[in-house]
Amino acid sequence: MKRRNIRKKIAKAASYSRTLVRIKHYRGRKVHSPFVYGIVRNAIMKTDARGDDTALFDELRARGFSTKRAAQLQNLYTYRGFTSVVFAEGENQLPPSTSSAPPDGDMRVSVGDYLLRKELSIINYQLSINSLCFLMPSLSDEETLALVEKAHGTGAALCMVSPYESRRRRHLARRLVESHRHTSIDNRGFLVLFTDQRLPKQHFKL
């Protein structure tokens, strides 16, 4: 019985230590990367949507994101100067959108310059340094890994949605972080992988 209590106390202390690390990083402390520090201070710490164009915030809220997460991602989009958004989803998994429907044969939507697709076709996703790509839960692990590999070197940012939603998602998130060649940020609600080749391999938990 005593050994069991000791193990519980050790586990609780370890969990508390991890929480402290996340709190410090959340405020930008102990973050020695100017790139990540700027994101923490200008996007993650802001819980209200900033910028003149908040179309992404509205889109994320319509897709079920919490107000806090939607605001953080809108602020990331604004702060990093992204100009296009990609929602990478599995087949027949396109949720209701606040954006106007795209014309036949053209998947680009003018509102927020979004790129929405009704089914996954990895080769058709056009990613650039100005793209923020959401890896939605409807993607299979194989599809997610293929898209991340395709994005390498493009400079795009990949955002894995709900990385702690299930054991499968946690395992996939761990695989992505371990194999990722550049900077990544884990904010519990989402995991962002930056593919800019100028960024070193480093991982931050906020």
C-alpha cells in the first residue's frame, strides 16, 4: 500500500512539473527562439481575434472550434502573414461553412482566400509559404503523414487539430513531432508544424 501511494505521489509530481513547463512557455518564458516567442506573445496569449479580417475566426467557430482556439489560430494567421487556408479533410467530411460556396470547377473561395475541398486528393493540395493547412480529424493517419511529407520545404504551416482527442491522435501527433525536421508547437488544442527550412528542429509545449 505504501509503495502504491509513493508511485501516485511521484506521478502527480511529474504531472505538476509538466504543467509548470507549459505555463512558463505559455507566457513566453524559457522560450529562447525569437520565432516561437513572437508567436506566443502575439497569437497564443491573445484570446480575442485580432486583425481587420477575421473570416478565419468565423469559419473555425462554424466548424466547432472553441472561441479561445479559434481566436488563437486567427491571430497566428494574422501575425505570420498567411494569405491562404487549406482544410485537409477525408472524403465527405466537409462541415457547414460560413464561406460562400465555390463555383463549379473552382475550389477557391474569395472570402478569406480559403481553399476548401470536398474530398482528399493529396496531390491537388497546393501549399506555399503563405499557407496555413489544417489537418482535420477525418484524415486517416496515412493521409496525414503523406500530406506532411508533401508540405516539407514549402514553408507552409500545418496545424493538426485535436492532437489529444484519442489515443490514436496522440500517437499520430507523437510520430509527427519525432519525424518533423523543423520547428513545432504543441498548444494542447492544436499542434503546429512549420516547414520553413530556415527553422531548426525544436519542439515547444505551451
